[in-house]
Amino acid sequence: MSIHLYYSLIPEALIASMLPPEEFGQYYATGHKFKSKGQAVFFEVDSAYRHPYFDIDGCYKRCVPKASGAPKNSIYVSMYRVTEHLTISALGKMYLTTAMGATLGLSRADALPKIEKELHMYQDLAPINSLVVSVFDPAAYYADVVTQPSHSFRFPGMCFVELELGMLARDPENGREGDLPYSFMQHLREALLELEPKEKQNKLVHRVHSLEFPFRMVKNGFFAGIGDELVYYPMLSQAALKKDHSNWWRSANL
């Protein structure tokens, strides 16, 4: 059996497993007895990737079939400072697993999405889990916290997702909430109203926020950055999900 290497964002971890992505997603989200543990977001990492910080070879030696012949589900290589010790070139497809264990694979795009002149909301996934509203587009937001930080702190990398704001993205004071499912709408409006392009570019909505979010609220896709490199994994349209991935879509909206 081959060994896979996975970079989990919920929580941040590097994991060796004998399970292929779809089976790993189901196991990681629900366990084999389907006792729901919550959704999972992870990348497959090049199994040949090595870094002195990680004892990957040692973990591979322990990742062997069980006495029954069943594959080894997981061996944790690291649960600390994972992001900064990976490279963008080592990251393969990204996978989203619902709390019911259905897994969807996303491929990397050749370019970042088109810039939209409106307000944004970002859920940081790793190495921190803050919820932030911003005047910055994704690339500018990444630069502000990683490559060209405007504050006294910086991160070695960041994985984050842009979430839908609906009409609030252009009119945070009067825009209708529509079907936005957030339970903190008044606080969200207040945070958006504090943003000023020249004085207040980012505003924390929640300093420590639940890592789980409605997959249907992903606005455009996911962003993975390490050092100077930032790449984009676009989310499939709802029409494509309903047509070609109906089981996953139903599972994501239960």
C-alpha cells in the first residue's frame, strides 16, 4: 500500500496515511463509526517531500498495515509550525470534506481571481483562525500579513478562504442580509463600517473564530501562501456542484 502525506488546515497538522484522499477525508471528518467530528480541509502533499523539521521518514516506517491487513489511517508527523516548513510546490490538490464525510477535490488555478472593488471577509485557516473583514483583495491581504506587513507582526505564510458578504460588501450599513447565515450580523456590520481605505484596512470580527464555516458561503475559493508565493484554489460554482457533485452538495447543506 502506498503512503500519502496530507496537510490539514482544521486543525493545522501534517499527517501520513495509507488512505487515498476520499477515504482519508471520510475518516478524518467522521471516524470509521461515523461519529461526526466536523468538516475537514486538507491538501495532498508530494509524498517525496522532505524538510529537516519533519521526521517524515520515521513516520513512514510506522505507517504500516494493521495486523488485520487494513491500512493505517493516520500517523501525525507534526501538529505545530507546519505551514512555514512546507513549500507551495509540494502542495497538490485541495480537498473539502463535509461533516458527513463526503469529499470534494479542488485543483489549483493558474492565476489569482479578478480583483473586485468591494469589501471582503476572510476566514484564516492556518496558522491562525481569525475572522477578518478588509478593504484588501486577497493578494493585498496576504501581503499585509505576510510579505509586506503593515503591523509589528507577520506570519511565515497563511491559508485562508474568502466568505460571501452579499450586499454588505458594497453597502454594509443598508445592504440586505439576504440568506447570509452568520449569527453575528450586527457585529459584522459594525466591523465593516469601521473600514477606511487609508486608515483602517483590516478589522477583526473574531480574534479566535470557529474553523468550521458553511461551504456554500465560499465566495470565490481558497488561498494558500508560504513566503512570497500565493496560489488560488477556486471553488466550483453552485451550478456545477449541483450537477456534477450532487452527493457532496447535499451533504454540505444538511
